[in-house]
Amino acid sequence: MKDVNVILADLPGLGKIRLCECNSIHVSIGPVTLNLEPAAFLQMTTLMCGAMEQLTAIRKAHDAEALILESLGKPQSRMTH
């Protein structure tokens, strides 16, 4: 992997993911950089995808509940915690 320095992803204003010659993947978000072995990067992305799936399910359930309450004419509580 000598002389490898590839930007795998870049989102201006958020960060970038880079593969370098040290066979590490550098995930930079703002001022924070994680230096990961490829296997650890794979595990992290699996973890993040699972979290995103859970968040999507929670949001869908919340939206469905809001629609039901709206159709019943009941006021929704604005308390979040």
C-alpha cells in the first residue's frame, strides 16, 4: 500500500475519510480524527448502519403516532424528556 493516499469520501463542512499508505483509514469529522485499521472501520460502519436503521424505525413510529393523534384531534405533548 506504499504511496497510497486516497480520499474515500468527502463532505465539505463535515469531514472526510481517507485511506493512507500506513494501511489505516482516517475518519475526520470536524477537529476529531479516528485512525482505524480496515477491519475496525468495517465494524464501525456496521455499527453506524445499525444505529441509523434504529433511528429510522423510531422516527417512523413517532410519525405514525403523531398522525393517529392528529386524526383523533388530541393535542400532542411537546415534552421530549
